[in-house]
Amino acid sequence: MHAIQAGDNRYVCPFCRSPGITQEEYIKRMKKRVEGDDAVAIDQLGCDYRDGDMGLRQDYDKANELWLRAGELGQATAYTNLGVAYAKGEGVEKNMKKAKYYFELAAMGGDVNARYKLGMFE
């Protein structure tokens, strides 16, 4: 779930679909949702930090921290993102055993991408 660019550096909020928000407003809204333990928002903010999107500096450590929190709150895709981080060594030491562990958690949570990635281990 990413903010959709609506033109002239404005975005559509991925949660309420309000048009015309700035990057600053997007981040403000995301952080408010994160404070409320919204697992989807926590996962998305992790992706924004990983990619250096929405005016944030790229920070793999912060992304991984957010994904772990979102996964613990039940967001299966966050565990997939964490598994990819371990598989690539992004913000953590590359560790395929841990990658597989997080893919398994994500798959048990219903994330189909994690199931595919587990199939690649076979």
C-alpha cells in the first residue's frame, strides 16, 4: 500500500484516500497511525525507510525494526519483508536460516509471497 502520486508533489493518502496531501502530511499521518499500533502502517513505513521514499532517508535498520514490530502485531507481509532483508543482508548480516524462519512466519500468517519464497528454498 503506497501513497499514489496525484501530481505536483502531492499524494493520495493510502488509508483515507484524501487527495492532495504532501510528503510531510503523509509522514505525519503514518507516524500517528504507527503510534496507535496500526500494523499495516508500521509495515508501510518500514517500506518507506527501506526505499528512502516520501522524503525519508534510506535506513535499513529502522525498516527492519518496524517490520519486526508489525509482524508481532500480525502483519504477515512485514515478516516477508524481514525475510528478504536477511536474504539480501540489508541492515542485518545475511542469514538464510533467519530468512527462511521469517518466510515461514509470514506463510503461516497467510502471505502468499512468503509461500513462494519458501518454495524457492526447496
